[in-house]
Amino acid sequence: AVVHFLERTGLMQEDPEWRRGGKAPLVITSRGYEFMLLDVHVQVWQFVLQYLKSLQMKFRNDKKAQEIQSEALLFLICLSYCRVGEAYPAENSHEGFF
């Protein structure tokens, strides 16, 4: 999921100079270097926004798409109040949400 995020947002790309066979390795782009220089809180929000966009795309034909996005945002807010080592009850979450 993280690699997909990095490619989709243009932070990394396949090495354009790769001449050997097989799949080219990923290299960081200039946009990726700029991202690394951002404040960590801005970076986290970039991940959150991309996650919400991916949910929107995944459930775009689902009538409950808005509900799923709201649930995801609520989960992230709840997660911010969790403590390390304590469980988060996920039994009420939408199937396929995680």
C-alpha cells in the first residue's frame, strides 16, 4: 500500500535508466525529495488524504461510499487517541475497510 501511494503521488517512480531485464527498481523523484523535507505532520496528512481518496475510488460505485469514508475518518481520529499496546475494537467496521 505504501509503495502504491509513493508511485501514485509521484514521490517515486521506476528507474527510467534501467536497462537490464525485469522490472525496474523504484527511485525517488524530485517531488519525493521535497516531500521528505516537509514537516512530519504534513507528511502524515498527505498519507491520510491519499488513503481517503483511495477509499473513494475503491467504493465509488457503492451507495455506502460516504459512510465508509466517514467511518475511515472516525477511525483515524479514534486512532489518534489510542495508546501503544492497547487494542482498538474493529468488530463494527465495514468489511474490507482495512
